[in-house]
Amino acid sequence: MAVGKNKRLTKGGKKGGKKKMGDPFLKKEWYDIKAPSMFGVRQCGKTLVSRTQGTKIATEELKGRVLEVNLADLNNDEDQASKKIRLCIEEVQGRNCLTDFHGMTLTRDKICSLIKKWHTLIEANVDVKTTDNYVVRMFAIGFTKKMPDQVASSCYAQTAQIRKIRKKMTDIMTAEAGKVQLRELVKKLIPESIGKEIEKQTQGIFPLKDCLIRKVKILKKPKFDITKLMELHGDGGDDAGVDMLRPEDEAAVNTLTADVQAAQEDD
């Protein structure tokens, strides 16, 4: 190597050196997540966001976040652990993030436990508009059932029967979801009343078992309305004030009241 070349090696590295990074968590703050009033547990978790800095406002960064919570945690019921609920942060009030229903799915292990050999799996999906203008896509799943005294090992449905069942599934889902608001639809999804209705109405075509709403997606939301969200959250906050029961202290009477009383006494 020629002498005098590659001077960077002789000097002490690049100018300025690397900037020392501080702990990024020092710039963050925690917010509480409030679930809608249709669930048993309202305080369902916490989320993290960077503090407001310049044009990046913390509350705006939080809005639109989608959270996935197990229904067993939301309702304190271990039997409902096979459903996952998606909640979307719509509004931030103080340190509380008010959420709205954003979707539902069955857990993977639940779906895997249902699928078996020698049965026909039937699926259907439909887009429905609720009365409060949410467009919802619902996916249903069902399985053919063996008769009690059946000898054959399999119980496959014919293609024509599958088509009829699928039509019946879509009709029931449209009827159940199209006549109610989104919050009422969620209340139907939790106890799986739509699946039971499908089982009941398809008995004449081919007996089914394990009819479930596998997935619910929100495709379109109406324009954001804070009053509707507050209705969904009941009173919105848990820190309501208490009525003052003691009388006002004489020393606390303001000057205007004192002047008026003095004028009345003079008269």
C-alpha cells in the first residue's frame, strides 16, 4: 500500500462517532383499554404509545389500533375460550381508549378439533348490512352428522344437498344480522344462537352438527358518531363524581352574592 493513502485508518474513526441511543420506553406512556358494555370485563388491557411530540399526537396515533382479546377474558368464562374478539380503538378520553367491535374468529385449535374423516364439511359466507349501516361479512361452517343407528362408516352429503344447505345458511345469516344493530349481532354471536338456528332448519335436508359462525369481518363502518360510542360504553368512565351533601360554607360565598345580600339588607 502506498504511503499516505487510506488516511481514515490513521485518524480516530469517523467524525462525531455514533449517537448514543437512550431507552425508547422512557418516551412512551400507557393507556387503558375499555371494552364495550356488551362484555363482562370492561377493563381488558393496556396499550403503549409514544408521548405527544411536535405534530405526532399520541391520541391520534392510538385511534384505529386493532386489538385481539380472547372472549374468555372478556366475559370471565373459560367455556368461551374458543373465540377471539377484535376490538378497534375509536376514541381516547383521558387515559382511557374506548373501543368498538371489529371482528371475531374461532381459534385454530377449535376448528382443527372439529374437522374429521368420513364427514362432509360445508362452508358459506355472506355480506350483510346491519340496521346501523355496518357492512359485515360472516362465515359459517357445519359438518354432516351420522344417524344414531347408522352402520356405514361415512356420512357424506350429495352436492345438491350441500347447495341447499349453503343457501339455507346464507338466508339465515342475512335474516339474523340484517334486522338488528351491530351490538345486538355481537350478543347473538357469543352464545352461538345463529349456528343453532342453522342446525335446526337444515334437519330436513341433511342432519348437521357443530354449526358455528367461524369468522366475522367488518367491511364498512358508518361515519364516526361519538354519541353512539358513548351509548355503547354506558357512562364511558368509571370516575363519576359524588353529590355534595353538605351545605355551602359561609366563607365560600362569592363577593357578588355578598353584595346582593348587603343591598337587600339596606333596603
